[in-house]
Amino acid sequence: MNKSRRLKDSLIAASESILGRIIVLTGARQVGKTTLLKNIFPDYTYLSLDDPSLRRDLANLTADQWAKNFPKAILDEVQKMPELFDMIKAVYDKDGQERYILSGSSQILLLQKVKETLAGRCTIFEMFPLTLPEQLTQNGLETPTNSFFQQILLDTSTESMPSFRLERGFESKLEAFEYYLKFGGYPSLIAHRLKEREKIVWLRDYVKTYLERDVRDLADFRRLEPFVAMQRVCAAQTGQLVNYSSLAREAGIQSATAQKFLYYLSISYQIIMLSPWHKNKLKRLSKMPKLHFLDIGIQRTLTQNTSGILNGNEFETAVVSEIFKQAKSLEIDCHFYHLRTNDGREVDLLIELEKGYIAIEIKQASNISQTDARHLRQLEEILDKPIIASFVLSNDYQVKELGANIKAMHTAHFLT
């Protein structure tokens, strides 16, 4: 079953603009880039440059031959053929009507070539695994309904029932959330109606393919074992502050190598490095980033947690990554932080918008009380902008007011 992607409308709008003659779409392998592009641009010729024989066939074409034979084309895994960027630039600069969509899973290689050759000539989009609103769609044509969180970002109505159980579609929303916590958001797991065991095998194969293809694209490793060890250590420490020396020691590598490997994991859409908020010079604040896996299904696969429940750090990671994806899918200009003071005050997620912050605490508990909101109170004494709203997200079905502008909600209630 194909799911609708919110990015669809933005891509179509860009393709119809005079500024959208070249569109660049990046994202992790298997997030559905090819499926989406083929569905919404059926009149574009699809060329997969993963195929070495096709690369050889295309290598000798002139700019005029390109323009004549491929006036509209989707060039998938285009970073595999770097010389093609100069060809696309030459065709573009002739000021014709040709239009190209460049897609790839290696962010650094693709965007590096874009920066070198196509700067100022293209529009760039990122694509992520399915969000919960996208997961709840019934077909590829349906427009995903904004979640409660997305309504806040868009500054629209945010009315809710006093209990998640009373919300329309409660059962399907809760089911989608529980599925997400177990398997993550990769669309192939849903589209092909795989059985549970098959989903686990697919995720394991994904990890193997990522190592064999994407990582080897990023760096000429003689041995993959140190990177594999680092990847698994990161998965075990998701939701925790990053201590490079500790990570390096656990993985059996040097601290500088650990930093390099974390960079590779980040630019290949495997992890989020959540920056610390430290703009207040008068407060002693932690300056250590926090590590979160972008897909909880991949994180669980790496830790071999295919049947057990999530621990608190893993649950936090699942929520933070979903919030990150939902904000990105709206193309909202915002920045993500965590906050930690040296006297023990912590806020799991701060989302900075132009007009202020959304502060979020994440608890796995099923019964929330006033004490769970203690770190959200008087935050404006520390921050440089007003608080728009504060939330405690948990497994408690009841909506509770925990103070001025502080609301407790079930996590699935907030994210669907």
C-alpha cells in the first residue's frame, strides 16, 4: 500500500516554477524517493545511474544530445556519475526548457557536487522515513492530516479532547504509533505488507546494504569493522549526551575517528546530533550534543531489540526523531536543541521558531503528575525568546494542565 508524502505538493510546485528547472532530492536509501518521483512525474524519463552499463552509455553524449533526448529526466543516484553535473550545467545555461530532478542517498557526495557545479541553479529538498500522519493515509493521493504538533507549528487551531481515548480515530492512531515504535518509518515495510519476521529481516538487510554501499561511498575504508562497532555503540547510547572519548573507548577506536564516524552517520541520514542550547552566557549550560537515531526501527535492529520494549532513552529518541521529521516535512524554518544546566535541569527538546520556543519533556510513564513538568517552569528566565507552548509527552491518555502554558498529552495524541 502506497502512502501519501507531504513533500509531493512542494516538489510539484517547484517543478512548475521557473526556478525549478533543476530539483535536487536527497534522503536515506529506501525512504521512497524513487517511488514518489516516478508517481508524480510520469512524463520524466527515469535513469538509474546505479547501473554501470548505463553510465557508460551516457558518458559520450553531448549537451545538445542530452537536451534533445532527455528534455525531462529523473537522474537517480546521480552522485555515481560526477561528470554529469557539468553536462546538466551546460544544458541549463543554454536557457532552454529542459528540466532535471537529481536524486541520491549520499548527501555529502551529491550536495558537494551541487555546490561545486549547480549553485544558484537548483532547488534542494530532503526526504525522510514516513511520519505518523503519512503512515495514516490510505493511498498516495490523499493529503496527510496535520498532527496536533504540526498545527502548532503552522499556528492553526490546536483544540483537543480531554482524553486521547475520545479522539476520532483513536484506535488507528494508537496502532500506528505502536507500529512505529516497533518498526520505524521505512515505507517498504508497509507497502509490501510484510509479516513481522519479514520486517525484521528487511531491517537487517537495510543495515547491511547501508554499510556495503552508502558507507563505502562516503569513505574508502579498508576495513568496515571499526565503523560497524561505532554504529552499534551509538545505537546502544541513543538518547544520551555525546562523549567522544567514551564512544571511542567502547568502539575500540580513537576519539578523532569517533568524531569522523559520527559525522558520516549524520550526513547519511542515520542519526540526529541534537545541539545543546547555550545562548545564555550567565548560566552554566552543558555544551555536549545529544545523539538520536533518525529511525527507531534501525536503532532496534542494531541493538537486536526486535521483541522487547523500549527503554527510556530509546522512547525519547523515537519521539524526538518523529517530531524532527514532522517539522521537516512542513519545511518549517526551525532549529532543534536540548537544554541541560550544570545544576541538573534538563529539557529534552527545544524547538526554536522565529517568535519563540516550544519546550518538550518526554516521559515513558503512563501516569503524569505535576513533578514531571518541573523542568519546564520558569524557562523564560533562561531563554532569549518567549515560550510559545510547553508539553510533557508520555503514555498517559489524559490531557492535563500542569501549569501556565504547560500541557501533558499522550505522545500519539500529540503526533497524529
